[in-house]
Amino acid sequence: GSALGETVHLGERLLYPEVHGEQVSWEQAYAAMAGKFHEVIKQHGPDAVAFYVSGQLLTEDYYVANKLMKGFIGSGNIDTNSRLCMSSAVAAYKRAFGEDVVPCSYDDLERAQLIVLAGSNTAWCHPVLYQRIERSRQLNPDLKIVSIDPRRTPTSDIADLHLSVQPGTDGFLFNGLLVHLEQAGEMDDYFVTHSTDGADAALAAARASSPDIETVAQCCGLRVDEVRQFYQLFSRYERTVTVFSQGVNQSSSGVDKINSIINCHLLTGRIGRKGMGPFSFTGQPNAMGGREVGGLANQLAAHMEIDNDEHRAIVSEFWRTTTLADKAGFKAVDCFDEIEKGNIKAIWIMATNPVVSMPDADRVKAALEKCELVVLSDCVRDTDTAKVADICLPATTWGERDGTVTNSERRISRQRPFLPVPGLAKHDWQIVTEFAHALGFAEAFPYRSSAAIFDEYARLTAYRKAPQRQLDLTGLVDLNLHEYNQLPPVQWPVLHRPILHKPMSQKPASSPAGVYRDGVFSTGDGRARFIAITPKLPAAQPDERFPLRLNTGRVRDHWHTMTRTGMSPRLSAHRIEPFVEIHPDDAAQYGVADGHLAQISSPT
């Protein structure tokens, strides 16, 4: 964050609309887009177009993009780069609780007796939260910390115990923990009986894969005493927060791994109370906000489901549309596969750089190069994706934008502009709204401010709401512009109007009582679900041709494709070139020394 100022300059900015590299007016750009979208939809149907969006968007941007694609174009084909990092957590929370609800708050890190960091190099990837954990340790020297990561990272330095598990074996480890907790008498019988279903099946599956500590140690590549120490710590300390992030999420069985973690918290009743719970740390600033308003291809807005007839009826009625999508669209990877096949013929990419960030990036680039229409709205002119775009639209960036984001603890915060909008750049919600007008949907998109969009979204969360759904912004309905501008950081559910502070105050509103404190969950019967987990090893295993495992991580100072962080010389000073870390024994075998060039390849 301290280097953000180095990225706020106009040297790399996209300042004017461009069609095939030529500067045009906004009206000309919209006409070109609308003409092609109309043509494709008329000839091939609404599923031949798509939006690919981003956790860099504000909630208001996400809301109107989702409304346009699903509600009025009539396709589910809007997905987000958050699919690549957070969708495993979304699916796991929904399986367990009936809703995508993170049942923790940041202050639980201060109240915890034990913090388990699974698949999270928190020190580099969430440095502010890591500093909060460090502060908690200073205030409470008895706080125990366990780091679960195949590599020893800077996060491991603060840990009392570092478990260097074999990549992909987290499910075996937490299944074994579930068995241990039951055998050690740590099961909360009252909570399990009155607030959950499926414990017996989950325990049976756990016993089948991880019957004892010795088996777990062998599966995970750990010593028996290390596993025993972890299990004893988890048994001993009731106030336990288990933090998980991309090391768990980004896996062919990421959802199951997360549910194996959640199972342990359900068995011991360590959920819905202060200082405990399974806590997903999101990566992008608004990955949570995008999930709230339906930025994933299989969701509607306000935590409603596209495959639920009642939910579709509610959203159709609220949006006053007869063309709401009735099935899930193509998810991120599938979307680009469909472009490659020629089935998706027009795509609008917003605030992301998939030519670099998607898996199999060369295929993605080739697919976009042959796509009939590629539209990109971004703040930076010279990205790899911009080079294959037919139409480039200048969007506002940090310091210029006006709206809200939601962080990992469900806290909504205002982003307020403090810089003038340069050139002809516009807010993403403005661009989507004006494009909707060009398509003929002006009546459904009357927005003149981000405040108006936020109010509509808040109303939708409260409209015909199922009583058990936690996403409820009733207390934020009917905010006037002054109140919207003064909105303090507030954690949902928001049932009552928060006390407003001065416009630039960052003092959070008082937190609600929390979620699931009464042991009633978001499922139809109010009971949480244990999920029986049969752990799977990673789909790709070493063989004679490819004997090594590649385990990707994150450098401290750069963000993904470096579109913005690459502008900062200071951020580039930490690691000045790409690198690969290998074990000294492997280095000796392959004749590689520190500082040598290395070429790596994989089967696909």
C-alpha cells in the first residue's frame, strides 16, 4: 500500500476509447460494441457472448455487469478471476453452511489461543493481517501458531510448529485431525446433535483415509511426533482460528480440503463464537463483494442461486425482467475454452489481464486473437490483453473511483475519490450502464451515481429474503448521498442503520453479534452439514519424465501480472528477476547452481 502513489501517474494510462488502435468517441465505441453484440446474439443466441470480470472492480461495478449479462442479455456467461482463487472457499462454505458466509472476523485473531495457517504465506500475501497476528503474539505470548506449508516461508518464522506437508495432502491431515478429536473426547455432542447433520458419515470417511497418526504422517511426509503435536495443540486450545488461502484453494480437490477443515470446527463446536472458526483470507480487494452480487457464473445476486426456481423468480421480479438466465454460464477456464472452439464470439474483459494470469496463457491468447470481438476496459493501455483487444475502454483506477468493497471479514468499506478523473476515463459502472443503454435497456439501468446502485443492491438483499440468509443490508437501504458518502466500514449482516462518522473516518461501525452464534445456519433446516471427505492427491503426480513437483508461490511485492505494481521501482527491488527454488540435492543432481539459468517444463 505504501507504494500505491508510485502507480498513480498518467504515463501508462489508457485515457481515451480506442477501436482497432484508433482513438474514437465514447458514442462510437458503444455503437461498435452494441452492433456486434446484437449481431452475435441474433445469430447465435445470448450464450455466444460473455463478460470476464475481476476482484479489482467495486461492488457497484460488479452489480451492474452481472445484472446486464444475467438479467437482460439473458446468459449466465459472466465469471471472474476470483474463480481462480476463491471459488473453492465459496463452494465449501455453501456445502457446509448453506451460504457463502465467512464465520470469522479479524478480531478473532486477537482472541484466539491457537492460529493455524494452512496454505497461506500470510507474511507476504496478507502483510497487514500478519502484522496483526504478530501484535497478538506480543500481547499474548501464550498464543500458539502452526504453519502448514510444503515450503518454509517467512510466515513459518513466527510459528511454534511448521508442518512441511507433501503438496496436496491437506485433506489427509485434517481428516486425521477429525478422527483424533473424536477419539480424544473433544466432540461437542450437544452442538453436533442440535446444529449439524452428517457427522457419522464424515467420521467414517475420515477413518478410512486417515485412521491413525502413523498413517497420516506417512501420507503427508511428516514425522509422527509433528502430527501428534499439531493434533494435541488443536485439542488443547478451544479458541482456534484456522486460516486458509490459496495453498488450499488452488487445487483439483480444494473444496474437499476446505470442508475437511470446516468439519473439525463443526465437530468441536468451534464456530460462531469469538476467537474461533474456519477463516478464508481472500486475495483481491473485492473478491468478497463480487461474490455477494453474483459475479460467479453459477450465482445470482444477493447470495441467490441461478439453479433455484424460487430465487430466479425473486430476482426476475425485483429487476423487472423476463429474460433472466436460467442456467449457469461458463466458468473462467471453460469460457476461454469456448472462445477457442468458436462458441463464444464476443467477450468483454474488465479490469484483469487473462493473457498472462490464466492457466495455459498461450492458448488463451490464441483464442482471443481469433475471437470476433474482444473488448477490454482497463486503466492501463499497454497490457498483454490490450494487445489482442479490438476495443479498449478507459476506466478509472484507485484514487479516482467511488464505491464500495467487501473484505475477508464481510466488512463493507467505502472507496472515495481524491484524484480527478483523467482524459475521458469513466467508472466501470458508468461504462456498463451506458453500454446497457446502447443495447436498449436504458429503463432498467437509470443509474447516475454509485450510491443509487448500492441502494438497489441493498434493497435486493432484503427483498423477500429467506430468514436464515445472512447477507442482509436492510440497515443500508435508503441511504441518501450524504449518508452513503459518510458510510463507515460496516460488517454484514446490517440490520440497523450504522452510526455515521466524518467522510474520511475509517473508524468501523460497531460489529453485529456475529453469524451463527445461535447455532442456526443458512440451510433450509438451519443445520450445518458435515461433508464426508475422501482425500485425493493432486491430479498430476511425478513420473519418470517429470520427476519433480512444481509448487507455485507469491513474491512479496508484486501482484500477479504486474500491470500496476510493475510501475514501482521500489517494489521491483525485492526480487529483480523470476526465480525457481529447488532442493540442494536436486540442484546437485541437475547440475544447477545459485544464479544459473534454469528451464522448467511440465506435461501440459
